Amino acid sequence: MWLFALFLAVPLIEIALFVEVGGAIGLWPTLLIVVLTAVLGTALMRNQGALAMAQIRDSFNTLRDPAEPLAHGAMILFAGALLLTPGFFTDSVGFALLIPPVRRAVYRWLGKRVKVQSFSTGPQPRPTHRPDDVIDGEFTEVSPEKRPTHRPSGWTRH
């Protein structure tokens, strides 16, 4: 139910903000702000994304838990999607997610609410076929084909 409320509330908030900002500064400055935030957000996302990728690579190289760097990368990707979505509310949330302390706070908040059931690394053992297993089946005897009554055409060999 909360997801439905979110999908209903965000567009309503965006429309209200567009009306208020557009009424205060006019149509063209409002549209210019929307385009500039998308361009600026893309540049910031690229920069933050490169830093997150370096942290992910470093955690793999040093054999540390990559959960936090991966979560930061996912939040940066989500921030980029929000910044490319036209609107002031989504831009503010997107810019907030590009700030590392905000991402750390979100990661800690989510960490308290997510429970990992199991975690394993490396190849998993495959079930083996035991020789004492019985496989039930049916068969039908097939008689050999008849020999051709004509000579080969030369295109094939027999």
C-alpha cells in the first residue's frame, strides 16, 4: 500500500512544485532549471559513480565485504535516474543521494531493516548421481532399416 501512495504522491508533489516555481519565476526559467539540474546531476553522478566503482574494485581486491560499496553504487544509479526525471522533488532527493554522508545514513537505516538469510561464496557443490539409483523407463525394439533397391547417386557415400 505504501508503494501505491508513493507513486501517487510523487507526481502530485512534482506538479505542485512546478506550478509554484513556474508562477514565481516564469515558464522558461523553470524549464531551464530542470534541464540544468539534469545536466549537472549527470556530471555529478558520473564522478560519484567512478569513485564508487573504485571502492567496489578495492573491496574485491582486498577481499573485504563489498556490500556497502555495492549499495553506494546502487544509490548513485538511483540518484541518476531521479536527476534525469524532470521535477524539483526528485532532483532534491537525487542530489541528496549523491552526498556520501547521506548515502551512509541511508545504508545504515536500510541495514537495520534488511535481514540476510544466507550468504556464500565460491562454486556450490552439485548433487552427484549415485550408482544405486534406479531409473525406470520403457523401450521399443527398432528393426534395422531396409536396404535401398537402387544404386547410390554418387552424391553420398554408403
